[in-house]
Amino acid sequence: MEGMDDLDKLPPFCAGANPRRSTSSLDPIMAPFRVFGRPNWKARFALLASIAITYLGSYLLLSLSGHYRDNVSVVDDFGPPCLCVSSWEQWQPALIKAAYLPGYARDTPILITNGLGYLYLPLVHFDQEYFHPSRHILAGNQ
């Protein structure tokens, strides 16, 4: 009979054999774990879209309140002062510190950043590359 539990039957002893007990008795046990059911593709898309919009929107707010800083002063924020002279400035979004260590070629940079810098690193690089490019200090505020 379907829906009846086979509590009187023992599981088989040979390896790989299918159990002889029905799983219908597990329905009342598993019911509390099915809070939302199985989400459909629209719900998943809406969730991913809202996460992406929140991620991009929060970075946009941080970038709008950012400013240019020379890379040496950003590196100094992470530890002992760097005994070097900066020659260029990088765009730093608010609360994010991401700078290349001085003395290294731009082709093989060594990046130093804080936690938010790692979280927003792809957007920071995109922003610094296309919207707020690094500039030489002698160029001034053009």
C-alpha cells in the first residue's frame, strides 16, 4: 500500500542494494525544513539581480565620495612609513584603500588594500582604468 510505512521490514545487508522501506514516513519529519519550497528561475534571477544592483549601487556611492591620493600615503596607512617619494596619484573611493606599492612597474604591480578594497577590487580597477585614471603628480588637478 502506498503511503504506509514498512517498519516491520529490515534493510538489506548486501552493499549497494536499495532500501525496502518507503520514504513516505519522512514527510512529517522533513516538513519544517521546507520553508520556501523550491524557488523558480524568476525568484533566483530576482535575487541575483538585487544582489548585483546593491553591489554596484554601494560602490557608486563610495566612488562619488572618493578623491585622489598619492600612492605613498595610502601605503603608509597600512604600516611603517615608506621612505619614498610618490610620483603619481590614484583614485581612492571613500573607505577603500587600494594602492600599488611604489617602485614597481605598472605591468607587474603589487597591490595593497583593505577589506573593502578586496570586496570591490574589480570595480576599483574598472573605475581607476576608465573613469578616474591615475595621474602624475606634476600634472596637477586637470
